[in-house]
Amino acid sequence: MRVEILGSGGAVTIPRPGCDCEVCVEAGAKGRPYERTGPSVFVHGPDVLIDTPEEAKEQLNRSQVGRIRAGLYSHWHPDHTAGRRMWESRNFDFRAFPAEAERTPIYVPARAWAEFERWYGLAEQFRFLERQGTVSVHLLGEGESVDVGGTRITPVPLHDETTFAFLFEGEGTRLLVAMDETQGWEPPDLGPLDLAVLPIGVFELHPFTGERLIPEEFCVPPVKKTRYGQALEMARALGAARTVFMHVEEMDSLSHDQLLELGAMDGWEPAHDGLVIDL
């Protein structure tokens, strides 16, 4: 398997529109790896796309991705789903008559799909794509896996019961991808992992300057987000041979160079847009 990080940012990407902070100015001037688009991962081998942020079409155009055998969705949040029209742009031939379309299977854990029905008009929009013939939606029940291209993919429920990570197992390789929302999660024993791709969490204090990034009044009770220290604990509990942190938010004021330094100190690697990891 080969893992390609299409987008390593979070809900607030880098550079942030209209922002003149050092991190955003540097990203605007230098581009990748300093700039970060919304969260998306592609796993080559099974050829599976996980989540479609707003920039999904641009991410795919600049990527090494060719065939897409299937799509996965981890949860309903807009930064993970707002680029869903990519399936129409990619799969639908607007000029053919009668119209022609490539139909990509989309797998969503059933409990995550319940939120698609509730929020953002997502379920109806995917039903439109189904009627168009560009996708087919398949719901995965509790404990249900799916085989894609000889790789077994199993949704792993997080503490938020409508958000899921995904365990990939194929050809002697085991990979875990958790896209976001790991707050409160106590990782189960998943066995040996070659790679864990995890969200970095949020920083209450800047790790190098000590500047407070989250006002104290919003920390009692703690904000409903994984803190960086908690993300480290989760990574150590999983014990993967290699850990990569992504979902880096602009508000944390960390440049790519600072993330490299922090990762070297704490035993992980920072993701960046376009990062390719061979397993």
C-alpha cells in the first residue's frame, strides 16, 4: 500500500483567506509544504479516497491518483464532505447522449450516515448523485468490513459514535487512518500497525513560544477537541511503527518547519499536502 496525503489541513486551512499572520504569509509565498488544504487521504493499492473537502477536485488534479475504486466518509462535517460534487465532475460525461457516468461505490458507516440525514442536506445530495449514476452509497453496519481490491477495510468507531477511523489490512500491511474527532477516544488493541495517520489535536499553548492560543475561559470545562498531548497519548497507545499527524489548523500558528521540529522531539512526522508514504 501507498498512502498519499491529499490535504493535511483542518477546518481552517493555511493560508486562511484574508489573514496576514506569519504562518499564512509564509504559506502564500512558498506554497507546499507550508500551505495546507482540507483533510483528505488516498490509499493506493485498494485505491480508496477518504473524505472530500472543498478542495477535493484541485487535490486530485495535482496528485498521483488515477483510478478510484471506492470512497469512504469518516463523518459529516463540512471540511470533510463539502467537496462531494467532485464525484459528479469526475464521473459524469455531460456531453454524451444519452448521458454516461462512471459509478463509484461510496461506503459510509451506518451511524455516520444517520448524521448525513440530519445535517447539511448531505443524504439528499448523495441521493442526487446516485440518481445521476455517479456514485452508489453502501452503509456499513456495526463491525462490518468491506473488501476493496483485496484489502479489507474496517470502520473503527471513535468516542463520538458518529465518527469513524478506518483500519486497512492487505498483503501483510496494516494501516489506521483517523481523519478527525478523536476527543475522548481510548484506542482499542488493534494489533500491530505499520502506520497510523491521526489528527494532531489543538494546542492550548503554543509549544515553542508559550503563547496562549485558547482563552482560559474556554478551557473550563475543556474544549470539546483533542489536545495535542492527548493525541500523543493515543499515538503511543496504538504503538504504530510510524505515526503521521495531520488536520493542522491555522489557529495553532505552527509553521511546517516548527511541526518538523516538534515531531522530531516527540516521535512522529507531520503530514503535508502531497506527502506520499510507502508501506
